[in-house]
Amino acid sequence: MKGLSFVAIFALCFLALTGPAASWEFEMTGEYEWRFRYLGRTGDADLFGNMRVQDASLPFAGPGASPMIGFAGPNLYGRGQVASTAADFGGQVTVSRGGFSESGSDAHYRDQRITLSPHISVNKAIHFHSVFTIGGYRNKYDRSTTGVGIPPYERYYMERVSRNATDTAGSFSLEKWKAIVRVPWGIFSLGIKDFPIGTGATLAENTRASALVVVIPYGPFSAIPAVWLGRTRFNDGWNTSPDGAEQADYFGSLGLIYKAGPLDMGWLGLWRFFHSNAYEAGGIAFDDYTEINLIYAKYYNGRVFANGEFALLNTDRKFLGALPSYSHCRHFFVEAGVLAGPARISLMGAGTTGFALNNNNATLTCMPMAINYQVMEPYEWLMFNTFGGGNNGGWRPTTVPLTSDDHGQMADSFGFGARVDYAVAANLNIWGSYLWAHRTELNGHYAGGTSSTGADAYAGLTHAEAVAAAQDWKTLNGFGPDPNPYVDDGFIGYEIGAGVNWKLLESMTVQFRYAYWQPGAWFDQAYQVVGIRGGQVVTDSFLKGRDAVQALEGKMLVQF
């Protein structure tokens, strides 16, 4: 009898504890991705010069040749050929020789990730979403041990060899965590989340917001006000003192969206104002006001589609006791196409502003506003991802990329692209693409402005000194006495791509992709070769033409 009583009491306690839990639900989706990438030159005419002449391992290279060639690409904190500190690049990525490999004419690596997306429904009105990824720390695929700085956590992790089977293979990372609360008149969103809007040219799934966002629907219209609370100028959460010098006085946005039938269009404005005192602003107090406006329109009726977006950014900085400064940048992205049976044909055009070094107005600056790689990805892989489009677009600290992950972004350039997809079968798609790109601002890069190491060849020089050095470089390399110190030809090059997407099994897709980028004439004058070796000027200081770069990727994606 006592035993029966104990079982009854235990059952009642169990129901009392687990009964409330029955009102909430837990779901989780995820994906696993494994990939292998190969990138290689097709000849010795590298982006930064003649690879064989600079290779110190060759007997004819001569004194002054570099002991490290490497496949050029993105580097973190100047690691590789260009040693630097994190502060020099604002903690961002720079493109330099040796970015993808320490030596040799190619680079290859394999990595993988697993991403989990749990979803908790407390009730019909309250939900929690999060994203967990198993990734790791690495330095943008760079095998070099030189340089300083700790690389950031990344979504992918390398498959490294270890003698111990129990060594850590990856690290767990919480990427996003948001709460959604539904009320009769709208939806609240709190926490860390992605912030996509429009076509994705400005704000895509890889742009993060920690704002309090409210969506207020009214028929086909929606108003989306948002405010970033406790935000600092540099987007760091460590400055929590009430009188912090870099605290934003206001950071907010408002969006107006219209969706009806095949049409989706809208406007988003973001505003940020903060006051910086003299202590953290180089001894001069100033007020900063930044405004971003973007408009977009998307149309799709099941056969014809058209997408377009235009974004404009202005920053006004008013100093205490000094002249104000104004910066301006903009970009656009348009895309249109048609679905005809098993084929899908699309055309694309995009462009963004760039720097103008011949601008003598010290108070007005035009900057590149990078176009997010996510909208460019169907049309390019190499041109902007490996070399920053020849203009370091999206890698430079002075560029406005709005995101800083491991992908290059289109900046200070304009281009046109096309893509054709064809469904051979219900589970098999083949595609081909083409992209042509040109420099936006010809007066934005000095002739010979980037050295064979990938560094700024005229760093530390005044404007007048840099102009004289660029003119001398042109004269030295057979251009004659040229009064123009800037690059004359802005053609960045063209890229051809092809790929296959094969749904081999349910929830499992295998993808293959190939890309071929032929750099244009812009590199002839923009990137100089080793001009002086052993105190003597060498004849190969000017290199006309660059050999193409190619890449191959194999990927397996499992979604569950």
C-alpha cells in the first residue's frame, strides 16, 4: 500500500511539473556544409607582378626578390607579406599577396560547418529563435606565421590533423538570438538578428541588427520603426558608462513597405547622431550625423521578374572650433529576367561610387559604398572575392561595406552581368554566367599606387609627393612625361562562371562551380612590380597584362 501511495504521489508531482511545459513547443532545423576550394593562376603574370622574377628560390631572381610569393587574396590584420597591426586596418581585412597561400601559384583548402536553428514557441504570441554554428578560428586561409593579431571566429572550420582524437575540432558559436512577440496591432522583435530588406544589395541576411524592431501592418502596407538602444559609435557594447565619449545619442530607422500581388516595394531610412568629446576624438570634440536612405522595388508574376535598389549615405561632421566635413556615397543594383520552361535568364547591372584623389575640397569626401556580395554571388566569385575587384572594394576600412565577413564586395566600380540556368531534370540544374566590370573613379588610384607586396606604395607621402612619384613611375615605365598621375584605363576585367546543382538525395545537394577571371588593363598601371632590386632599377618594373585566375569548388549541403 505504501508503494502504491508513493507511485501515486510521484505521478502527481510529475504531472504538476511537466503540465505547464505542454503549452510550449520546440523545433529545430539545421544544415551541414562541406566544401573544397582550389584557386590558381594560369601563368606567371600575377596581379602584383611577374611571379618567377620575384621568387627568391629561383637562381636568376637576383637580390631583393621576395621569399614569399603566395596567391593574392584577403588577409586579416596585414598577415602575410604585409605585416601590420589590427589598428591599421580597423580590425578589417586587406587584400595582399600571400593572402590565400604562403607560396606557390595556387591555393587549396577544405572546410566545413554545421548550423542549428532552434525555435521555441511559448504560445501563439511569443516565440524565440536562435542560430548556433560550429566553426573555428582561422586567418582567412593564410598559412603564413608572420604578422600579429588574433583572427576572428568564423562560420567554417578547417579540417586540421591532430595526434589526439579527443582534441577540439570546432567551437560552438551563438550567432543570433531574438524574441518575437505578437500583439493585436503589430509584431515586436528583440535581440540579435539578421536585417535583410529590399534586394539585399545594402542590407542582406549577413547584416546584423540588435535593434528593437516593430512591424505594424495595415492592409498591403507595413510600417517598420526600429531603435538601437545602448549603441556606441563603433558598434561595441563595452562602453557602458552613462557619460561614455562615444555613446550614440540616437540611432533609429523607419521603413515603409508595400506588398500586393507580384509587387514588393519600399523605403528605409536610418539615422544616427552622437556627440564625441575631446578625450576620445583626437583632442577635438565633434557632432556626427549619419543618414542612410534606400528605396527598392521587386516584381515577380511567375514568369517575369525585375528587382532594383538605390542607396544613399551622407555623414555630416561638425567640429568644435574647426571646419566641418561631409562624406557622401551611393550605389545601385538592378536585375531583370524571365522564366521560360526549364530555363531562367537574368541580366544584372550594378555600380557604386569611389574615391577621387584629385578632389582638393578638404571638407567633402566621396567614398565607395560596397554592394553586398549576396546579390552579386550568382554572377561572380573571383573578381571581388579574391582581389577585391582590383580596388580593394569591401576590404578597405574607409569603404562603407555595411558588413565585414569573409567575402569581397563590389566597390568603386560598375559592372554588367548575365546568367542562364537550365533545369535538365527536376533534381539537376546547370548554369553559366558572365560579368564585365570597370573602375568608377579613374582619379581614385595613383599609377603604381599598390606595390608588389600588396601594400600602399606611396604611404606616408603628401598629395603633391604622391602625384610626383606616380608621374615618375609612368615616365620610368615608358609612358613618357605624363602629367596625369592616375591610372588611365579603368577596365577591371571579365569573369566567366559555370556550375551544376544536383539534388542527389532528399535534403542533400551536391554542387560544383568553376570560375575564370581575366584581369583588365587597370592592373597594368595600378599595381606595380618590383621596381628596384639590389639598388638597381629592373626592366620588369612594368608588367603589361595579367594572366587569368581560375577557381573550382565542390560542395555538399545537407539540410535537416
